[in-house]
Amino acid sequence: MADRSKNKRITRRGFMGGAAAAAAFTIVPRHVLGGAGNTAASEKLNIAGVGVGGMGGSNVRACRGENIVALCDVDERHASRVFDRYPKAKKWTDFRKMLDEQKEIDAVIVATPDHTHAIIALEAMKRGKHVYVQKPLTRTVGEARMLTEAARKYKVATQMGNQGHSGGGVRDICEWIWAGVIGDVKEVHAWTNRPVWPQGIGRPSDTPEVPKTLNWDLWVGPSPMRPYHPAYLPFKWRGWWDFGCGALGDMACHVLDPVIWALKLRYPTSVWACATEVNKETFPHASIVRFEFPAREGMPAVKVNWYDGGMKPPRPAELDDRRPLNQANSNVLFMGTKGVLRCGEYGDSPQLIPYSRMREFSKNRPPKTLKRIRGGHEGNWIEACKGGEPATSNFDYSGPFTEMVVMGNLALKRLGKKLLWDGENMKFTNDDEANQYVSLPARKGWELQM
């Protein structure tokens, strides 16, 4: 643990003789103020990473200027490279023991499979730890609402790992749309090349031996227990209902981010889906999901259409025939009354079409009214942990956003039916069966408790 005594500074305004007062502010060490949540800007955070074998390793690496004091992963072999990279960090298998025993932890990065995001983040927040949670924030609507409320209750700094939200492209899109560059937006199309993992399959019947380096019980966590199989991990868990959120959950927190922000969307009033065959174990090969949002803040009602598994929207008439519909692996089209705006999966490379209009627009763009983020998405969170402004994708923003995203998966359970949603009360008003999926029961010992 770093010696914080060197960070003490004068705490009061002093007077020198008869001269005017000189303002001198202090940064008091955390051990004086009493615990996490009061980290001084001049101090380094003590950061723990949970689920570091995949994307979590990159998140931890982006925070390497702080103190990496703990690393936790249920798969010792999968996480070995990251474990070796930080030899001074204490190694753990069970996040609960880590949080209970390693008291100096200030902040926790959660990058496990989707089904354990909520329980790990909640237990960290209850202990006063700041949290960075990979997207999607949670697997269910109910979990997302709980984490949003928990962040407010425990007054910790939060961030969801949709890194495009700290980029410049999404801010350009907001400024252009708010300036009326494409007029009123009444429909949006968004699509992705996902899934790039198996979906539309059943549960495997064979039961191979659990690898000695894997704690299977901890990996299953709050989901119903089942025999180990390599069909689930690593990475392939995304396609399974009990562990992941499918193509929509994986990519919509990136792809729809500029849509949610620029169009000032919150709770949809309805959701509808069609798809290839859906089974009880995995998400479908391909799907289309439509969300409807009411008029708000001077903007008209809007339909947001999601496509995955090779499905795509109609080609806009404004797009030159010589140009491809895709800009990237995932794409967005904002259909305005005065034009069309397109962008890539992180709000990247926003463009007006036809491109002749973009060339003219480049000479007279709206002013930049949104603060640009320096230091990356993790750096933005670290600043918030040290008392700066709330992180750009804190849970007040990303919690309701996640609710909307994972609600699309509920529509896949009720194909072809338009489900009417009461966002404030978190329930469907025309389908009791769909309501059973808003929150899911947890395995004994893994229940969420505020």
C-alpha cells in the first residue's frame, strides 16, 4: 500500500501578517477521512480486477498508473498472463473473500461473464468500493435497476465499459442532431455482424471433467447449476440464456449509445421481436427487435430497429449506389426529415449522406458544446473515483440504457407480440408471462440484497 503521508497539504486559509488572505486548499489522506469514497486526487487508487482473463485484463492494463493490488479469476489458467503481469497483486479465486479480507481496495473492475456482473458489483458497492462494470451492465432489467439504485445509495463512482461513450464521435453525433442538421429523427436502424459464437443450439449431453484450474461452482455463480462443458467458456457463454445476453446484449451498449444519448431516450413504451427459432438454451441465429419511444424534450416519437445475425435494414435512397451499406461490423442510420446520418459501432466516423452534403457540411459544423474526454474510458472513471465529475457512462446513464437493451431479449421470449412497457414500474402491462423474465431467481447463496 502506498505511503500517503507525503500527500498532506495545508488545510486552512492562512493569513500572512496584515496581507490579504491566500486561499490554500488541502487534500487529506483517505485514512484520516475514513475509507473508500474519499480518495484524494493526488493519491493512487488501490484497484482490484475481477474476471481478468479476457477484456478485464485490458481494463486493468488501462489503470496500470494506479495501484493494482488484487486480481480475481475463477479460471487460473485463462488468467495466468494477467496474473504474471502484476506479481505484487494478491491473487484470488472467490471475489467475496477478496472483498472481505483485502480491506485496502478502493475500486473494483468487473469483467466476468454477464450473469455475474450484478452480484459482484453490488457486493463491492455495499462495501464502499467504486466500480467499473463491463457492458452489458447486467443480464436482466431488474438487476440493472438495482445497480442504478445501489450506486445512488452507496455514493460510489461508477462506469459501464462501453468505451465509445468517452469518444469524440458520439459527441459529434449529439451536437449535429441537437443543432437540427438532419431535422427530426423518427426512425433509427442499427445492426451488427454478431453473433460470432454458436447460437441456436441445445445443451451438450456429454459431461467432460472439469479442468483442475477452473472453479466451476464459482463460474456458474447465480445461474442454475449444470455440468461443466467447454461449449460455455471462454467467450462462448454469450450465446447461452443462463450466462449471456446474445448479440443484442453484447453489442447494443456500443452501437445504440449515440442513439440513446443524442435522441435523449430513456424507457421505451413498447418492444417487439421476430427471429429464427428460439430454444430454451441459446439465443436465435438472427433477430430483429423494434423499440418505440414517446415524444420527449421537443423531439418526436421514434422507432429504433435492431438487426443481428446477418439481418440488415433497407438501403437508404440517399446512399450512393457505389458505396457499401456497412461502414464497420456494426452500424447505425439516423433517418431524419432533412437527411440521413450514419456511423460505425462506437459512434465512429459519423457522416451525412449523400456525401456531397458531408463535403459542404465540413466547412460549417456546429460548435462543440460537449466536453471531450481525455485519458480514455477507464481514466474518466478514475477521475470520478478521486472526486471529479461523475464518469460519463455512470449508472444513472448506463443503468436505464442497459434496461432497454436487455428488454429486447425479453421480446425474443414472446416472438411476434408487441409488449407494452411501463418503465417507471418496471413491468409489461399486457403480458404477465413476459414479466417473469424481468428479474430471474438466483441460486441459493447468490441472491442480490441491497
